[in-house]
Amino acid sequence: MSDDNMLEWRPQNTPWENWHETISSPIAGVFLVRYPLDNPRYGAPAINRCTRQIQRALSQAKAQGLPARTVGSAWSLSEAPVVNGALIDVSRLSGLKPIQDNQIDPGYPGSPDERAGLWLVQCGAMISKINRTLEKNDYGRSLRTTGAANGQTVIGASATGTHGSALDFGAFHDHIVAVHLLAGDQQQYWIERASRPVLKPSLSGTLGAQLRRDDALFNAVMLGIGAFGVIQNVIIETRPRCLLDAQNFDSDGAGAPLKLDAAMRHVIATLDFSNHPVLSDPAGRQPYFFQPIIDPNTPDNEVLATVMYETPWQAGYRPNYSMGQTSFGPGYDFLSVVGRVLDLAGPLVPLFSRVASGALFDATSRVGSWGEIFGYKAPRTKVASGSVAVPLNRALDTLDALIELNDDVGPAPLVFGCRYVKKSPALLAMNRFDTTFVVSVDGVFNNTSLQFFDAIPAKMDAAGIPFTQHWGKTNGYTPTRTAAAFGADLTAWKDAREELLPDPADRDMFTNDYMRARGLDS
């Protein structure tokens, strides 16, 4: 039986737009790749059928001289997925399954729990779906961290360095321990770290993929920004499911707004909650997640803070994955709040956080699973978002610099959400510091916001603060800044790309203007 109906070419006469309608670009068209229509069980035979169609799309694009990029949910707020050629839509390739114990290499160094929690996930699986599947009673597992809204696909999130704020874990891509890469229309690889082999070597052969166990290659490809080809499948490590006791705070004990005062600055800079009059836990628990959101356009820089504590799963607990759009309690991300405020009040809200906290913010406690709390899909509306990542010991310097920049450029309709991420081995990871402090700058998409984002790199340079930025959000990377941020790791990333894509024509096929502008193309 022919699988030709798994692949459809759709010419596009109108510009392509990302989900949030902030990026627009003309393209030649989209290759829509479908899962086999007879819906076989997700495994090697189905994967091989998908591989053939993806590589057929790449072959057709190559024959027409079209550059190609993979797209899933189109969630990126940067131009990373944009190509003036063909997009390969893999959003319908959403298989996932647990790895069986007899498939695991004897040299896998993971703990018994990590061994029991290995999952194979296909490129188009949305993170929200992964959450809901893992958390079922049949499996009892969970992701360790994600972004907040979880509309991204597993590869879209990992390819651009999406981070969370689990205090003892890295970014989303740090779940990944094996990668199935289609490096052009002829070659495919199964890539693992030599220091952490995962599957028995015979299994990569069932996919027709060349096994490569190499730490440097793996650490390049796991955050590849789409430059290495099409990642069709990955293996991730998961953890036992738990519940999160999530609490939001917008005021002190006297009912006054929380502020960026000395006590809050101490918590932000040290993650020492013990003496804070509001954020300290009576039971002395250490948070699993912490996010303060600072509004630089309010008196004394008011703060909305979210603290989450890990608690055991309760027998009989049934997650409710629906979240209403009328209020945002523990687990919201401010990008969703911005979208909702714009839906309600239009694009001319100058200081939207007051509207958000007054009309939408729910400061009550909530208990839920990771997928339940972080399951909401942000409204499809124009929002602005960028991030700055620095070493934790420069956290307060960074906040002060950004507040000063807002005074100079704005006031811009933006807020600063603070996150914490452990260091990643990925060569181009923004979380490259032992504890990385990330300021997610979110708000209304307008000229003042764009001026603010444009001015961030020079402000950080002037303050002498080493920094990186989120590849999937508005960023100010130039070839010089990329080299300064990543140094020898950038060279190693490029070397890995040449090794896996030795034909310059294949490298050109997966190169776009976004990469060229940031010095990632050679």
C-alpha cells in the first residue's frame, strides 16, 4: 500500500504567520506530513513510514532549490522557524510510548527510577498532550519542567531552549537523552551521549539510522534551532508524578501591594525564603517553583509572586485539565494574562498589569499536577516577549538595569517575570550558568516594547553583565554577541553541524535569515 497520501504540498500565496501573529513571512508553501492513515501503533514500522515521507518532502524541496524548516505549533515569538521556501508541518506526528526495559542498553547509567521513566516521543507531540499522557494512572509519571502555556511541540520547545522555573532542574530540552535526526533527504542518525547510552544499538538499525554516541554531537543537536535537519523522535527522561501546592501572592499581611523592597530583593538574589514576611513557608518547605513578576510601571515596582511546593500524589486524584479564561491563579504565565487583557480591553492598555491584577488575578491557593497547572493555551493575539539570562549573582544588577531602561525608553507596557534554571550541557543553551536567572519580559506588542527589546543588549553590555537570550523569543543576537555569549561552544556547535551535514547544499537547505543574522550559518 502506498503512503503517498501521507504527504501533501500546499502552495501558500499569503504570508505565513506564527501563532501569536507577531511574525509574518512569505513562503513558497507547506509540506503537510500526516501520520499513517491506517493509524498503526507508534513504533519502528510507523516511524519508518513517517521518515520516508519527511525525506520525500526534503527531496522535493531540494529539487526545487527551496530551503526548508520544520514547523509544529508555530509557537516561537522569534523568526527562528521562518524560511523563504518550504515549511514541513509535522504537527500531526504526535506518537509517544514508554520504553521497555529490554530495549535499554546495559550501559545506561540512570537510576532505577530513571530507567522506568524513559519515553519515546514523536516530534509533533504537544507538551500539553505529553503531560496528560504521562500523568495517567497507567504510567504515573511527570515532566520535571516546561514553559507555562505548553502549546509548543516537544521539538519546537527544545530546539529554541524553552525554560521553566523548577529550581533544581534545567530547561525543557534537558529532559532529552536521545535524538532521531533526519539530516537531509538521504541520511538519518540516532544520536546519544557516549557518557549516557540509552537504547541497545540494534534498535537504531530498525529505523535505518546510523548510531552516533558522541557527547559533543548530542549537545549540539539537542538545541539545534532547526539547523541540523528534521528531528523526528526523541527519548526523554521523566520523573514520578507529584502534586504542586501552588500559591500566588499580590499583597503583604496588611493588604498593601507586594513590592520590590529589600526583603523581596533578598529572596530574588539568594532563593532564601526563610525570613520573608509573606513568602516564607511555616513548615519550612523549599519551593519547587518560584516566579516573581515585577511591574516597572507601578510605584515601588509592585510584585506578583507564585510559589509552588511539591507534595505527594493523592490516591484517587483526578486532574482537571481545563482552565477558564476569566481568571488566572497559580500556574498562569503572564503572556496569557496579556493576551486575555488585550482580548478584553483592546491594544491600547498602557499599564495593563493593574487591569490584570485587579480583574483577573486569583491569589488563592491551588493544588494540581504539573500538566494541570501548566496546561492553559494562551489566546491567539499579539503579544511581545523576550528574555535575558544571567548568572544568579547578577540578578539584582539585571533587574535594576532593566528598570532603568524602562525609565529611559518607556514607560513600555511590559512586566518582568523572573525564573530560575539549572545549567544545561546543550552548547547553545541560554541556561549556561550554574544557576541561571532568567528575566522574561512580556507585554503588549507595540513600538515602545520593540524599542525596549532593541535596547536590552547594549544596556547589558554597558552594565558589564554576561548574558544570553531566548532563541524562541525576541532577541538581539548578532554574530559578535553570539560569539561573546557562547565562545568555544559556538565553534563546537558549528563543527557538529558540518560533521552531520557534510554537504554544503544540505547545510544551506536548513539555513535561514535568522541564523545568518546571528552568525550561526558558517
